[in-house]
Amino acid sequence: MTDWGMDWNAARFALDALVLIGVVVVGVHTWWVSRRHATADAIRQVDDRVDDVEQRLTQAETDLRNMPSQTDVSELSQRIGGLHGDLREIKGSLQGLSRAVDLMNEHLIRQGSKES
């Protein structure tokens, strides 16, 4: 066999060094890509959460805009107070009417027992 004047140990060492450098480069590249991917996923998750919070805030703002104002509540309170007074009057009238119906029933019962 021909030796070609090469130092095979040196050539093997150089090849091993190149393989080691290649493995390190591939490892660093893989780490960098996975880190970027993980960062992109984290950003996407945060973006989704921000979108959810924005939707909830928009809904809360809409609900607050549709709530009655202090003036509306005060007006409703006054109207309810007026209805309360009207109901008291109706209650008094119904009690008087009830008493009149009771007296009529009593009269009819007495009249029916006299005829028997």
C-alpha cells in the first residue's frame, strides 16, 4: 500500500475534530430553533390571553354603559313609592268591599234561615 506521505493520525484527528464541530453546530442550531419555537408559543399564548381579556373588558364596558344611571334609579324609586301609595288605597277599598260582601252574605243567610 502507498503511504502518500500523510500522517494518518493527524488526518483522523482533523476528521474527528470536524465531526465534533459539526455535532456542536447542529446541537446549537437545534437549541436555537427550539428556543425560538418555545418563545413563539409563549407569545402566542400571551396574545390569546390578551385577546380574551380584551373581549371581557369590552363586554364589561358594554354592560356598564347599559346600566341605569343614578337619575334612572331615583326616578324608579319615586314611581315605586307612588305605586305603594296607590296599593294602600286599593287595599283599603278592598277591605271595605270585603266587609260589605260579608254583611250581605250574613243577611242572606239569616233571611234563608227565617224562611225554613
